[in-house]
Amino acid sequence: MKKKYKRPLTLKELAKRPDSEIDFSDIPELDEYFWKNAKVTPPRNKPNVSLRLDHETIAYFKKQNPKGYTSKMAAILAAYVEAHRAE
């Protein structure tokens, strides 16, 4: 495979490029098997926090998981933080 870049690009440099200029050839496609078996890992230590959310957001998560909707929200926020930690 021919290298397109002289050095590894930073996340900020990649974010500025259109998708058509990014070489995704070394990243395998995520197929149905991956998504069927993917799991959100909830955080281990969960202090109590008060958070004001709009009714639509709460209703959305309650509809998906009535008994564990707050844990699902915490897991999604943790995944977001992890994804953006390297920036």
C-alpha cells in the first residue's frame, strides 16, 4: 500500500480533510456481526449527579430502556468522552 501522508496526521488535521481525502483502506468495515455483538460498557464508579435534561431526551432513553435509562445515558457520555480524549 502506498503511503499518502509524509507523517501521521493529528485528529485536528484529519477533521479538516473531507472524507474523500482520507485513506480508510486499512480499516475493516464494521459488519452486521460487529453491531449485533457490540456492547456499551457502563462506567464503574458512578457518583450521584443532578442534571437537567429536556423531556424529549428523557423520554427517548426511557423508551429504549425503562429500568436502566440513566445507566445507558452515563455509558453514552463516557463513550463520548473516551472518543474525544485524544483531541
